[in-house]
Amino acid sequence: MARTTRKAASPAGAGGADAAGAAPDAAALEVLAREALGEITRPAHVGALRDITVTDDVATVRFATTQGGYPGWVWTVAVAVNPGMEPSVLETELMPAEGALVAPDWVPWADRLEEYLAQQAADAALRDEELDDEGDDDDLHDEHAVREDDDVDGVDIDLHLDDMHDDARDDSDDEHLGESDQ
């Protein structure tokens, strides 16, 4: 949002309210507002005139924006239109209109941290509960206990694996013996 105090380049009274308090000239206000916006953005980003409202000697001139990423936003220029004086730009800004895409409300860091820590604690409790549930299955059987159903088709798997390891050790011992005998 930019703030500028720029006077109109037009002669005194042009665009402003006359001494009798008549409404300001809308065309002159539009030109002045476009010039003010040209100081803060590219003229191509300023779209069609939407409306001009006057309240308490301040005219608010609103334009659509053609700037990408700002659908529903409007350029707003506040212009002082005091009777008997030249119009003067008070403020220029890009404002969200009804239904415009805006960021969510700001949440203080302390509140976000509190929510984060609470979520972490809840996740940890859930993991602990899941681990406890898995631990219940261990009571039914112990993987290291000897079971009678270790035989598959009449072959004791554990015994067969032990034999393979023993044979491998014997072969490596033979190789070492053979090398030292030479």
C-alpha cells in the first residue's frame, strides 16, 4: 500500500467541487486517480473504472485490477475534494473486494506452537497405542520358542539351516588348513 500526497496538475477548481459545493467532476477524478496509480504500478495493471463515491469531501475512485494473481481485488484511490480547492490524492492501495482470494487470518506464533505441540503429543499417543496393540499379539506366540510345527513336509528347517552353517564353517576351515599345509 502506497501513500502519496500529490496535487492535481489541472487548474484550480478543475475536477474538484466548486465554491457552491457541487459534486466533483468524475472524469477529472478518474484521470487524477489513474495518474496516481501510475506511480505505484504499471498502467496496464489498472482496469476499468468501477465506481466513484464521495463522502465528507473525500472521493474514493475504484478500478478493477488486471494484475495476475489478484482476482477480485480493486485499485482504490482516495482523493480530497474540498470545496474551492484542487483535488489532492490522499492514498492509493490495492484492496480485496467481496469474494477476493486473501490470506488466512494471522495466528500468533505462541498459539501455532501450542497447537503444533498438542498435535505432536496426540500423534505420539496414537503411535504408542498402536505399538501396544501389536505387542498383544506377542503374548500368543514367541518367535524364538521351539514349536512343534517347525517341520515342513517332514524337514526340520532349523536343523537344516544349522547343518548348512556347520558345513560352511567346515569348508572354510579346510581352505585355511590347505593353505597352511602348502
